[in-house]
Amino acid sequence: MANWEYKTVEFSTKGITGGLLDINTFNSILNDHGRNGWELVSCFGLNQAYGSSRTVIAVFKRQIIG
């Protein structure tokens, strides 16, 4: 049976009502984690109010070898 480790990364959004994500920084961080063996398994926004998001959460996993 495979053993996994998990990592959660939090991204803050910008804008008066939130929801504006720096996509270049976001992609860069996702790619950095991918190069280090992490697989993105979930990504979701945390609602602030009226559907706007102040935070985006990315959840990664990678197999523990050994």
C-alpha cells in the first residue's frame, strides 16, 4: 500500500472585493511544487462574502518512498 504526504499552500487574492489572483505567481508556485514531486489534488477558494474569495487553497500530495 502506498504512503502519502500532503502539503497545503495558501494564496491571498487582491482587489477591493477579492478574487483577483496573480496568475503568473500562482502558476510559478504550482510548477515549482510539481518539479519537486508534488501532485496538485485540489484547489478551491475560501469565500469571504457574496461569492468573492480572499484566499485560494491548493492541496498537493506525493508518495513517500521507503
